[in-house]
Amino acid sequence: MRTATDGSQVAAGVLLDKVDATSAAQAAIALVRLAEVSRLGLVFDASFDSEGKKDAALADLARAHLISRASA
């Protein structure tokens, strides 16, 4: 969530599927480094309410060598 202030606002990976962890921890698969992803396939949380916030998250991912492309 981009509005957090505890460090979780920094994008660190891309989940490969939706995970509902609101009531308990859940297992998930994520890309966390050395990959390319299609920006068109990324789904952002509602707190990413501007292109600037989305671009900032993509810059966070780029530092982990998760590169977003305009298409697949």
C-alpha cells in the first residue's frame, strides 16, 4: 500500500495471483528479482491513485531488477 509508512510502501515484488491475507497469512508465489513483467498485466491497490504513484512503485521494482515493459 503506497500510503503506508512502515516500509511496506516500497514495492519489493510482484505476486503472480491474487491472495487474500486480510484474516491470516497465506502462501503465495511472487517474482522478487531478475524478471520482466508486462505493465499491462499489473493490478495496483487503490492507494496507487495516480500514474506518478504507479511509476514510483515501478522504480522500486526496477531497483530489484524487476523490469516493467509496456507490453508482454
